[in-house]
Amino acid sequence: MTTYNPIVTSKDNPTIKTAYALLTGSRQRKKLGKTVIEGTHLLESYLNASLTPQTVIVSESGLDNDEIKTLLNRLTTVKTLTISDHLYKEIRSLGESLPIMAIIDMPTLTFDKDITSDCLIINGVQDNGNLGTLLRTASAVGIKTVICTQGSAAAYSPKTLRAGMGANFSLTIFEGVSVEDVLAKVKVPMFATSSHTDQVIYQTNLKQPLALVMGHEGQGVDDKIFAQSHPIALPQPNGQESLNVAIAGALCLYEILRQRHYA
């Protein structure tokens, strides 16, 4: 049975200082190779992926919540820190939610093998919400591999994790990959959205293994990658300049799914 230490009330507690630093600073996440997930949904998704957190932090009042109790019963061998409600509110980055968080290890993957199956290439997407939504959609349609090039938002920042709603834990995500490595190791055709092509996505054969490239919100896809990609367009009859990258990515991913399973 899980045992709890006396209730922590000080922000100077070493575990609390670490959790707060991970929640607020990318430098500490990179240095320690750890991040924080908040709320019952992410923690449940993490456990369902057969992963084990390093430490769990729960507020005093959270111990009375049935969802939290169920999760804690699955974490009998994990260090659990109970803290005051006031302290939990002081360190959390998520608004009103069930008061439980966990410190977890971030995967460290080396991009050293050729990619010969479907993948999503994140090329400079800056917004954590956009990235998390793209990860969530990729997972939903069955994409297993995601390649994030240098300069993209961090896939394991708390904001991205929240937007991804647990998708990270079902994906193989390579981060910090150079454009040169993408061009050298991605062996399937690459497709990139563009407003300068007449090749509408609905008239494009997407049934073969491929890489979908989603680029920077303002600048689009890197010139070197775009030069090696098949441009595809999403029709916009009302003449909008562009769609939000997460929405555009979702439309493309679901068109791939439609062609393969629902055509």
C-alpha cells in the first residue's frame, strides 16, 4: 500500500523545487532529462503506456478524490509526496484540475536509422499548442513516428504534453533533428502543404508510405526540405492566406486516413 510522508508546505523542499523548475524552465528539463505531467488524464495515459513516473506529487485534498485514489493504487512502488493545497496551487502550471502531477523521464532517442514508413515531420512549428495538437492527431490516425527538426517547439514541455493529451506516450518522437539528417534518412516521399501549387490534396494519391511535413507558422517549410517534397494544397475558396498549422495538419492526416480506409 502507498505510504505518504508528512504534508509538505515549503517551496524549499528539494522535490518541489525540482518540479517547479521543470514546469517553468526548458533549460532544467534539458539538463535533467525530465519533465512534469499534470492532471489525472496525462498520468493515466502514462501508466497505460506501461511507463512509471519517478515521483508523484498530490495535494492534501486530492487524496480524497476517487480518480486520484485509483491512480495512487497503481503507484504503490513510486515515491509519493503529499503537499498542502496552497503549495500545490503555487507551483502548478495547469489551471483548475485534479491536483496531481508526476515527474517523468523524457525519452532520449537517436535519429540513426532510415525511415521507411509513415511519419510526421515537424519543421519549425513554434507554438506548443499547435505541436501538441499535431501529435494528438497523428496518434489518432495511426502515425507512429514523429521527427521534430531543430528549432521546433519542445515535444515534452508541459504545455505540449497538455495539448497532446497523452499522445506523446504512443509515439516515437525524435527531437532536434537537422534538416540534413531528414533529407538523408527519410526514405519515403515527402509531402508539404503550399499555397503556390495547383495540386489539391484531394486529387493526390496518399496511399503509399509517406512523410507529411508541417512547417513554421509564418515561414512555412524549410527551403531545402520543400525542394525535395511534393507540394499539396488545401482548397480555400474564400481566399484566406493560410490555415493554422494544426488545423492544416489535421486535414492532411485525415485525408491520408480516408484514402487508405474509407475511399
